[in-house]
Amino acid sequence: MRSKIILPLLALLVLVPVSPAEARSSIRVGIGDQSPTMFDSPYFQQLKIKRTRYFVPSDVMQNKEERLKARAFVKAARKAKVSTLLHISTTDLRPKRGKRVSTKQYRSNVNRIVRYFRNLGVRDFGAWNEVNHKTQETWNSVGHAASYYKSMYRAVKRRCKSCAVVGLDILDQKGADRYISSFYRRLSRTWRKRLTVVGIHNYSDVNRSRSRGTSKIINTVRRYNKRTKFWFTETGALAAFGRSFPYSESRQASRIKNMFTYASRYKSRGVQRVYSYNFFGLEDASCGKSCRFDAGLVNGDGTPRPVFFTFKKKLASYSR
């Protein structure tokens, strides 16, 4: 008799729906910003984010002001129990004006950077931010980008075998596949194998509701290493970006859904993490078609935008 009762009960247990926590995607979602005040925001705290991204100029160890700013950010993140992906970037964001860092100088810089920030608890490092964009001096020097990756890898792995290195970080613009192919042609089989994490900035796809740029980057990389994992190291929905994207909070709230959709779509192709950028938007949104870059989830004064609530709703189905 007991077995007759137990069997129907087991059948019922099979039909019980999975709880939301158990149904979450394994893709981890974080938020990048350059202000440590993000961690004090009650709206940031509502999201229970555990990962962030911060970029530093390549000469951060020679620039006391920038070093102290980065230190304050990393320490604030750690206090909030948030891990930081620290990414190296240019010292001059003017298009095609940045002075290229020699491979020797980069190697010296990055050894100091990794040593300093590892002592502050940083475990994830990026060799160079958005290598193919014209604001970065690597835009027309693939050889330097490849050398930077090797130097960063050595600097990190000699201090922490389990720490992660984003060896290549690429924007989904025209010609990205050619840049990637040129980059990998400069690597031996061993160095291709070591490049286990590639960063993708897919603003174009997310904000134009298409995924061909993301797909092309992933497909091109996987031709050289099928085991590579991908992090959307910088992505998000634009409230404004010049004439291409005049200020619109309704459009921004709608397009942020694409960020989550594309992450899920390419999960089987290796997407592991997403870093939405950024948290704080502009102080003044009256600029219309002349607004500079603004992808904030909240306004400059910290009040939430419609995109924040859409982001929060979608985030419920993802890990942190």
C-alpha cells in the first residue's frame, strides 16, 4: 500500500515548477562605471550586483591622481563585496591622437599595475580596452595589441594562476573580423590556447537591434580556439550618443532587452558574462541631438530611469 502512495507523490514532485532562483541563467551580469559612489546607491544595491569593470590609463602607476581614483574604486567595490575587472586603456581618448605605448614600456607598466591591484584583491584583468577603435592607439597596430596580451598574461599568471585575463577586447564595428584574424596570426598555437577570454563591446548590435556584429566576432575567434569564452565587457542601451541616437529614455528602456537576449542567444557559443555600462548618466538630458555618450541606468543625480526597471526585471533571470 505504501508503494502505491509514494509513486503518485513522486510523479507530482516531477511536475513541480523550478523556482526562479534555480531557473536563472548561468550567465553572470555586472555593471561597469568609473564612479565609486555607485556602490552607495540604493538602486545599485537593489540589483545585488557582484561584478563591476573599471578602466585605467596605461600609465596609471605614474599618474598619482588616476592611481588614487582607481584605488578608491576598487576598495569601495571590495567593501560592497563586488569584484572588479580592471582594464587597461589609452591615456588620450582623442581619435587617432593617442601616443602608442612601446611593448617594453607596457611590460614595465603592467607588471607594476598587476602587483599593485592584486594586493587590493583584483582577480580579473584586461590587456587593452577596445583595441580596434580609433580612440585607442592599437586601432592600427595589431602587433602591439598582441604583445600587450602576452605581457598581461605573464604578469597575471605568475602571481595568480586562477585569475582571468581578457587578452583581446574588441568593438563590434566594421572590420572587427579582419582585426581579429590579424591578431591571431601573430600568436603561436600555445598563445592562442592561452587566450581563453575575449571581450566584446556590442553597442552597435544592442542599440540597432541586430546581432551580426556579435556573431561575426564569436565565429571569427572560434576559428582559432573553439574553447574561448566571451564576456560582453562593455555593452548597454544608449539614452543618447550624438545625432545617431538623440536622447530617448523610452528607446533606451526597449533596447536594453537586446543585451540580455544576445547574451542568452550565444551562451552555447561561450558567452559567460555581461558588464552593462554604465550606471550614472548625464546630469543634463536637455542636449537632445548634441548629447555625448550616455548609457546610464540612472540619471546623474542617482534617480532611476525607465531603463533601470527594465534592467532589473530582466536581471532576475540571470546570475550575478
